[in-house]
Amino acid sequence: MPLEIQTPGLATTVQDRGRFGYYRFGIPQGGAMDQYAATLANRLVGNGPDAAVLEATYLGPTLTTDEDVVVAVTGAPVDVLVNGAPAEQNVRLPLSAGDQLSFGMIRGGTKYFIAVAGGIDVPEVLGSRSTYPIGKLGGFEGRALQAGDRLPVGAPAPHERAVLDRIPDAWLPSYERQVEVRVLLGLYDHKLTAEGLANLTEAEWTLTPVADRMGLRFDGPGAPWKQEEQPFGAGQDPSNITDAGYAVGSIQIPGGTQPIVLHCDAVSGGGYAQAGTVISADMDLFARMAPGAAVRFAPVTMEQALAARAERRARIERVWA
């Protein structure tokens, strides 16, 4: 177990590509909030796409290694330190036994990723090593890391592709203060007033500090719902419905005030109407936003959403080529 956590940071968890096939049972897919950034980290250290990494939020962990290892740090721009000295991000970073890896100030976004050659070798639960803290499932004992935890690391795999020493600049994601997020409207956008629909799709919204792996809340002009007689079993508020499944990326607007975008650890169903759904190709963007980011929700067609998904898949495949 070569990695020991000295200080855990704000919310550091083990994550991989996610836990699929169990959403219908109420178990969310989880996984890294920025799948592309996690992919870049695994590529640098020679892992395959399924390897587990550490996802750090704002304030990262301090860890030491018992053995010589290769690590990489990708994602939100952050000061990387090895034994207190500055080190690079987005590169292969060899550590010797006894070295300490720590982090300074984050300079954009919220999530960055630490990969180690061989991957974080915690047991798979329902096909994934991802941590689901609400359900105490997966990861390291089903929780965020704590001081004193010792993380097992797998054996590095033989290199199946050319070693990559650093991520090309053209591959790096950007971390902006103004972001356009593409959405498919529905299932319940027809319940919004004309003003509510216009505000949702045309106004600028600000990411609030109320944001985590379950969902992100946005402040803005409000998006009121029509005042109609509610169906039997629904709540009294017009944003309520009797019940429905929630797609990952669903946009709820409780009370017609602040939109909430459900993310990878969100519940799979409930009694709030969904005015739209963020397309899968844009879900990584929420890990690249910091509170105060200005966001516009731009409606697209299903054809455009599918084309964006294909473009994202091609971008990830390029990383593994």
C-alpha cells in the first residue's frame, strides 16, 4: 500500500468511469465529475481507461508514497508540490519512496484528479471502484478519504501505447468564468410560463456555492411555472409532479426560482418537474466551474446532442490512440 493520506483535503474520493446498470434501482452512476480530465490523468501514467483515480475538490490531499511510483495531476489548475517544491501539472511525475505530494491554491474550476500508475486498487462494488458517500458504497470504505488512510495501488500494466510525458496544450480543457451549456428541453418545459422558458434559455445564471456531486444550484431571474391545478398526488407547488425518473443532467426549478442541475451522485427519481436536461457531452463542464461562473443554458435538438456526444467520444478516443 504505497500511498498514505496525511491530510485528506476538503473532499477527496476514489472515482473511475462510473457504476452503470443500477440506476433503475436508485443507485447513481457516480464516477469522476470531469471524465475527460480523469482520462488525461490515466493516460499520462500508463493506465487503462477503467483505472480509479483520486478526485480532489478545491483543497487537495497531502500524501506520501512508500514506493517509487509515477503519478499525474490533471483537471482544474492548481499548484502542485513535491516535497514542498513546485512541480508541473499535466505531466508524468515520478515520485521516489518517501516523497510527499501536496497542493496549493486552485486557480479555476473545482475538481482535479490524481492518477497513479496501476490505479487505486480498492475493491469493485457493482462493477465500479467509484465512491458513493451517501450510500456508503465503493471507493475506500464508501467514504471520502481521511488522515491515516493507506491506499492500495495496482501493479502498473505493460505500456500498450507510446508513453506520453505531457498532455499537449490542444488537449487541455479550459476553465472559464462564462460558460454555455447545451440542453434538451423537456419533459416538462411546457409547464413553464412564457417568461419562465425565456429566462431559462436566454438569461444568464450564476453558479452559487451550493454545488456538489449531487447537484449544482444557479441564481438568476427565476423561471416561474404556470399556475395550474395540480394532479392528484402532486405537491401544491407548480414545480411538483406526481413522480418521474431523473436523467443525469436533469434541470429542476423548485418554486420557479433557482435551477438545479442534477449530477453524477443525484437521486434517480422524485417529484420535481424537469424543465430540461444537460446533454451528456457538456456534463464535464460543471467540474470546471467555480461559484460565480456565469452560465447560459442553450437549447439544442436531439440531432445536435447526438453529434456532440460523438465528437466527445472521438476526443476521448484520440487520447488513447
